[in-house]
Amino acid sequence: MDEKPDIVKVQVDQKIEKNTSTKALQIKIDNNKSVIVYNHISGYILNALMKAVFPNDN
């Protein structure tokens, strides 16, 4: 038996704009402070943000 990866073609009816940003996550830090994370954030930036927001959590 040949080992071939399964390839599934997915077609979306709507066109998706690549430059569109949408809110993915909002964290309320204080009564007057919140952090909003948008989609397409780089992993290392999100990691640094989480360490800054939650400095005592490992």
C-alpha cells in the first residue's frame, strides 16, 4: 500500500480579504484597562503579551 497524504479541497463561497483584521480575543485586565488581540498575530508577540499581562503564571 502506498502512503499518500489525504488532500481535501475546500472551497468557500465568499471571498475573504487578506488584509481584514477581526478581533480574536479581549482580556479585561482592570476596571479601565483591557487588551484586544486581533487575528493573524505572530506567536512570539502573543507569547510576550501573555507574559506581560500574566507575569506570575508559568
